[in-house]
Amino acid sequence: MTDRQQNTFRMFLAVKGVYNKNRELIAGYAPLKVAFDDFLARVDAIQQESTDTETDDGGVV
């Protein structure tokens, strides 16, 4: 990952942490909960992809 991708990913993890600490409060607002659930699914997908080892030419080992 590039530095920009790593910084963005760190921001996503920070937001995920805030969400987890305020889960009960957010659950009271259905549209916000739906948006966060979608967001968390995307973060989990990115996290899964980041565990793959990339080669210099962008391929995956």
C-alpha cells in the first residue's frame, strides 16, 4: 500500500473504533446505523485485501 492508502486505512480504523464505543447511541438512529454497517463492511473488505502480499508490479502473490 502507498502512504496515502495506509493513512486512509488508519483513519477508517479510527472511525471504526469510535463507532464500536458508541454503538448503542448510533443504533438509535436507523439511517446512521445502516450507513455505518455498510462502512464497516467496506473496512473489513479493505482489511482483508491488505493482508494479501502485493508484488512490485501490482500483482498478488
